Amino acid sequence: MGKNKLKHFAEMETFTNVFQKATAMKGLWNEKFFQNKNSITLELGCGKGEYSLALARLFPERNFIGIDIKGARIWRGAKTATEEQIKNVCFLRAQVDHLSEYFEKNSIDEIWLTFSDPHLPKSEAKRRLTSPKFISIYREVLKPNGIIHLKTDSTELYEFTLEIIAELKLKMLWHSNDIYANGLPDKILDVKTYYEEMNLKKGKTIKYVKFGL
């Protein structure tokens, strides 16, 4: 492991907005960290936390938790939140398929999937974050009227998600295969991560799906 990674991991130990192996926080996020009763939104596979941070800035009346298994990525988001004193966001180092270990049933209002790995080989379809396996996991923590957002540059993941929504008879709320060409329905979609900016420069289109369970 490089010196920078070791330094970042050591620094994360001092951050109050980073949680690792935090099963003890289940049911206590509002009380112990946010210290309010505001709604909670998760960003799964948050990377460096750019979207979680942007959402937290846009909606100070809501709470956000960025989740990723890679601590080196989380360090960047947590450090920025610390430097800017953004109090309504924190980060959890965990596997997405273990959500129920960290969150109670019906405790989450929204889930964001931002540029998730599309796992393109058909043999890996079950690893896609909108596969039936993960939809079942989301059901365990989302409120009955909870919302899932998918923002992606992958045509394959976009079309796969539409198929799963139809197959499972989920509630389609809105979708577009090119959000910037067809007009944004919400300012929340205008948030662009570094990865998204790079894809737009390459001429890729950005897709979006908003649906409920």
C-alpha cells in the first residue's frame, strides 16, 4: 500500500464523519450523528463523495450518507466535508449488499446510484446495483414510498434497469436516455461529478431513471 493511502487511512481514523464496521449505528444515525430527525438519503458506490457532497450543499434540510467499500475514495469526500464544515453528510465504508446491517427497515427515504459499475458481461448481471438481488436489499431499508435514482453513462445498465422495473412491476417515475438533451426535470440532476464531466467531453450521453418500489 502506498504512503499516501496509509496516510489517508490514518487521517480517516480522526474524522468524525467516517464510519467503518458501524453496525452499532443501526437505527441511531439521526440521533448519534446528524442530531436531527431529517430524512436520510444514501448514495451507494459513492466514490469520492462528489454527489453526496453536492446534494448535502443543495439540501441542508436533509441528511446524506455516502457508502463505498474503498476507503481511499471515501477519504476525499470526508475531508472535503470536514474542511467545508458540511454537517449533513457522512460516509460509511461498507459493502452495498450489507445495508440491512447498518440501517433499520423503513428508515431510508431515497437511494442514489451514480455511475455504478455496469458489469457488462451477462454472467455478471446479478452484480448490477439495479438487479433483482439488490432491489430486494433496498426493500429492506427504504420507506414504502422511497425513491431510487440511477444516473449512468451506460446504455446497457440503463436499458437493463428499465427491463427490471417492468419485470418486477416497480413504479416508474421518470426516465431519459439523454437528460441534457431532453431537459432536466429537477436541478438535482445538474450536479456533475468529475467522472461525468469526462464522459460528457467524450461525447457520451447521460441517462437517468427515477423509480419506486
